[in-house]
Amino acid sequence: MLLSICCRYNPVDGIFTAPVTGTYVFFWLNTNKDRSFMNTELVKNAVVFGKSMSDSYNHDDYAASSNTAVLHVKEGEEVWVRCGTWHSAVIAGDFYSTFSGWLLYEG
């Protein structure tokens, strides 16, 4: 059963769809490059449940921030990370920014 739970993330659009109803833990890390900034939001069905902000706007260095949220998610509901309203539109890829989640308990 664990394999079917792990396989509901769509790598094309970055959206996780809950395969079962339960309590999930979500973690995300956003990293931005020199002289940029990025705020991100964890969203479930278009409602924001968490935010994170990384800022290296006034210096040459990467900046990173992360957050964790524990959410009750019903089967079929969607969870994703998006950039918020305040950002310079530059985020580091190459595995420097991540999004993960796992089922804490079903029901």
C-alpha cells in the first residue's frame, strides 16, 4: 500500500493528489540565487496553509528557507507549492528547491 500512496505526485505540474483521506506531513524548501528573493506558499485546494521566505536580494549568495505543515487531506484533494505575491521570479533548481510529503496516519 505504501507504494500506491507515494505515486500520487505529478512531476509535470507539481501537484500532489491525496490517494487516501488522512493526516499528511508536507515539507518544502525554496532556494534562490544571488540578488533575488522568493516567498512560497503551501496550498490545499486554493487555500494557503503555510508560507516560507528566502531573501538574498542585497547580496551575492544563495538564500534558503523551509517550512513544514501537517494537514488533514481528503482523498482526491490537491496540495502544491506556489510562489507568493512577493518575489523576483528567480528560484534555484537542480534539487536546491524541494517539495515532499508523507502520510502520517490514515483516516
